[in-house]
Amino acid sequence: MIRRLRCRGHAPGAPSPEDQAVVDLPDDVGMAPVHYALYNEARKRDGSLDGFTPLRVGPYTQTRHSQQDYDLLTATLDRRETTLVPGHRVAARFKPFDVSVSDHQLFADPHEAEAAALLDAAVTEVSA
């Protein structure tokens, strides 16, 4: 299906209404919808790559929702990233979520709880 978009010029030097262009935009650009996930990773502070992921949140179907939770988690971690899990630095990471290959049972549903509460619960479980 193709939508027709009429461009209107109101700025100085823009085309007059008689010269307005009509642009055809496809509704589907041939790409599958993308889902997103947030990962909270705890990496050792000794410079090695050893670590684990105490919290995975997703899938998000809209970037703005995942970005809001990412910002919230980053603010929650501010000044606490090295004290939440002893000997580790905890950081949030945002990336696409592959629905076809991801283990859904490892991810917390972002619509059921607040991201900061999920992080606190995950850290409490790891520290216990």
C-alpha cells in the first residue's frame, strides 16, 4: 500500500501552493518490526571480562519505552554501579531483541513492573 504525502511550503523561498510536490511513501519498507531489550551486566572490576547478567528486561516493542527504562536504570545505577554487587561494576546496556532466538524465560516483562524495582530485586537475589 502506498500513501500520498503532500509537501507544503510555508517558509520563505518555499514552493508556492501551485508548485507543491506529491511524494509517494510506501507503508512497508520491507523490514521486520524490531524489538528491544535492556541488559544489566555485572562485570568484574579487575579488568577481566568475567561477569554475569543479573537482569534482562524485554521485549519492548517501542524504542521510546525501552529508552525511558534505560534512562531510569542508568539514573538508578548512578554512583551505585560499583557497590550493588561486591567486586563487580553493574551497567545497563540497550540492544535489539531477537524474538526468534532469545530465551523469553530469562527476561522480565517490562509491562508488569517498574525497571528500577526489577533491578533492586535482581541485585538483592544475587547478593543473598
